[in-house]
Amino acid sequence: MSTYRTTQSAPTNAPGAADPVAHLHHACQQCGACCRWSGYVIVRRDEVDAIAAHLGVTPEQFANTYARLTSSRRNLSLIEQDDGSCVFLGADNRCRIHPVKPRQCRDFPARWTVPDLETACPAVKAAQGGGQPV
Ligand code: SF4
Ligand code: SF4
């Protein structure tokens, strides 16, 4: 499962615009798959402050401990754990910064456009009638 994190579509859908999954009421099954895909988890400047405050560290400490520059050197991205999962994915498959997680994460899956999203995300599959939400 490569580079899903970097193939997020820009959230440009106008209200009422066609969107294949935005209308679905998906129930996250907390499989953690989307937090294990390779690719960047972009953290915007205003999100740095919120995440740092949530963690009880300074923005500089957050950036030095939990983030790295993207290859363009224009954005920060969360680092990964040794197994490739996001640094904030807990052993229980829950996000440790859920209340302040980056927009890229909050927008998933409703505002992402990736191939075979129903295969990649069990919640989408269930919402589309291909499985049972838990
Ligand atoms: S892949 Fe889908 S079901 Fe699994 S954790 Fe992510 S949003 Fe939830
Ligand atoms: S910040 Fe949270 S939701 Fe986003 S990839 Fe990391 S663990 Fe997953």
C-alpha cells in the first residue's frame, strides 16, 4: 500500500459537488491501516501549535521530536515508528493526538480520492454495503 498519504486530493469539492464517498456515513473500524501507509502526513503551521499544546511541549520540541521536513523542504510531516506506522498510532490502533490530528487525517476518507478506497478502508467498504461496521 504505497503513497496513499501523498495522494490525498485537495479538498476543493464545493458543497453539493459530486463526491463518491463524502455522503457516506462511514464508521471507522479502527484497523489502523490508513495510519500505516507510506507517505507524508503533512502538518500545517497552525496545526503545529495545536498538536504541541496537546502534547504539552513547545512547537520547537514537537517539530524536533515528531516531525521532519518533506523533500521539498516546504512542509513538516510526521515521522514514522520503526514499523512504518505514524509516530502517533498507538498499540490499540487509536490516534494519540485524535482531537488535534492534522487536517489530512481528519479529511480521510471522505475527502480523499484514491483508487480502490473501499479496498483500502474497511469503513468505506462497509458504508458502501460491502461489510458490516463494528
Ligand atoms: S483505514 Fe478506514 S477503518 Fe481503518 S482506521 Fe483508517 S479510516 Fe478507520
Ligand atoms: S496523526 Fe493520527 S490519524 Fe494521522 S496518521 Fe498519525 S495516527 Fe493516524
